[in-house]
Amino acid sequence: MGSTLIINIGILANTREACHLLRGQELALLPCIENAYLLLEDDQIADYGPMSEWANNQKIPGSVIDARGAVVMPAWCDSHTHLVFAGSRENEFVDKIRGLTYAQINAQGGGILHSARKMNEISEDELFVLAWKRLEEISHLGTGAVEIKSGYGLTLEGELKILRVIRRLREKSNISIRSTFLGAHSYPEAYRENHQGYIALITDQMLPAIAAEKLADYIDVFCESGFFSPEETALICQAGKKYGLKPRLHVNQLNSIGGIQVGIAQEAISLDHLETMTAEDIRDLSGSNTIGTLLPSAAFFLRMPFQPARQLISSGAAIALASDFNPGSSPSGNMQFVVALACIQMKMLPEEAINCATLNGAYALEMGSELGSITRGKRANLLFTKPIPSLAYIPYSFGTNLVDRVMIGGEFI
Ligand SMILES: [Zn+2]
């Protein structure tokens, strides 16, 4: 590929000499260079600075790209999605508008169990085609790294099917992908009255099979009343760790039942959702090394209270933003909208929201040293905007796709 020089960048955003996970007041600092250049060597960032300094640079580029005043920034790092699913659930969406409750929808066979039924009917090839389209869609909306979970199979074969599709996405796409096993998403119909039996299926059959094919990087559990208790969550995390899978968990979405505390004790990389947080939960998370990942589009779609971003930031927690792209509670993987919701509904500053959706998102994927900022040696996963007056225009102009071009590993997609 050789060297590529990008000139006339209106704002080069999130430029950092060195990186670390951001927390507290640091989140509001988004270093930028106006009227900048960016030099790439193959798929990596080699150098950057103001255009006025380019003349002093001795390197001769192989090719030149004129950014024509665009904002150039790291592509979004979306650290929580379920984008491999078989069928959409807009019927359920309309039923909810008509007034049906979550319990009534579940009783009709809707919800996660509906997705699980569809998943067990579809072939792996058909599932791959659907997931590939969604991956293409989010990459054109500016996502350059993504985590994808299983959890709609709830059988050994179904979970393996999803994880094999994630592996195929990883092989075909240049986007950076992390894979998470979420067998503990819900209890399948057959185990409705036998929770211990399903947990044993996860720990004794699913995990060894997944590990044998090296299909997952992480293990996830839906720790929630009526689903998996903190004790069951700990048991499943420990079983995953035996196979090298680190925990990242769904906690505190509907109830505060000790998910934060069990996640910290299990050294989870990230604890996600956090709609329902007590003062103690916020204090414990802030005092830990675990990242809190906020999913505002799920709160928006389910008409739930938004996550307490301001309290988390003021107490010093490390937080990230992700889309939760899934058919039931967030049928969108648009990170521009996630950033807009974070600013509009959670009162995050645009700088905070962008840091949480890029650098801290990268840390939530354990890719903080490779992605998420404009730093020498990092991979050139970049987003070029349409002409916009400022970075704050991104959340301000919600609903408009402001992404013009996306570069993954130094090449436009
Ligand atoms: Zn989720």
C-alpha cells in the first residue's frame, strides 16, 4: 500500500501522542488540530500535524487524498451489539404501541424466544448474508470496530451457528471484530422449569465446543431478575474463564440486583446497560477498573430512563457508548445517533460522547492500543465527514448521516 498523505483536513479530531482509558474530567478533553494533514504508512497512522508544518516534513507520499475541509476522526468503536440475528421484530414493536406489555408479548412467544425460534430455523449461509448486510450498513455509518454477541440460539447448535457466522464476518471484513458467547441471554422454552439444567448445558457442553473451535473472545450473561442471578452469573463467568473467555456482562438494565458487584469481582472488562443504578452501584463501578458501557438507544427504544452519565462521569467512572444493535430493543447500529442521544438525553458534552464512542469504546474491546484515536502506530480506521462547521454539529444534527467516507486499515470502503 505504501504511504498516503491526507491534506486539507478541516478538523483532525482525537489526536493523542499517548493513550489511556479516560475517566472523569478527562472525558471532556478532545484534542484536535484545525487545518491538518495526516500521513499513513500502509494501514497505520505514521504522522500528523498542522498543514503549515507539512512543508517541513521530509517524507514523500505515494498518494495524496484531499479531505476538502472534512472532519477526520477515528471510526466509531461499537463495543456492544447482537447484529447476527435471523428476523426483525416490528410486529412486536407495533403490539407494544397498541399497549401490550412485555409479559404479554413473551406469553405470545415474542421477545428473545421469538428470535431464538427464527435462529434455529435459518441456515448458517442465510444468516451470514443477513449479518453481512448489517455489518456493511454500520461500516458506512462510520463504525470501524465492533463486538458481536451470540445469544439467540440458546441451543448448542444455534449458538455455534451464530459464532461461526461471526468468525466468517471476521474473515471476510477488514473491520476489527470481537466475538462474545452469550448463551446465558435467556432460558430456552425447554428449560423454563429447569434453570440448573440450562446452566449445566452452557458450562458443560456449549463452552467446551466453543473453545474447541476458538469461536469466542468473551463470555456474557444477562444478570437480571427472572433471568440469571448474581450467583449464577459468577458461576458462568468462572466456567468461561477456564476456557480463556473474559467476562463482559449485561447488568442493571431493569433492576439493581448486584450485577455491578459480581461483574467487578469477576474482573469484567465491561459492564453494560446501567439504566438502573443505585448510589452504591455508581460508587463501586467508579472505584474499579471495569468500564461501564451505556446503551442509550436501548433506553430510547424501550422508553426507559436513560443511563446516569453525569453522575458516572462526576464520580470518576470510565464509561463507553455502544449501540446494542439487536432486533428487540435497539434495531439500529447507527453510532451517530447514539452520540446524539448521549448529548441530548444524558447531557454528555459532544467531546465526552465522541471520546466514549471512539477511544473508550476501543478500550472496552481491549483494542485501546490499536484503535480509537489519531495516534502514531494505530490502525487507520477513519471517518471522513461531509462539510460540517464543528464537532458539536454531529450530535446537534441528529438523524442526518454526516459520514461521507470511511477508511478501514488505510483503504476507503
Ligand atoms: Zn445487549
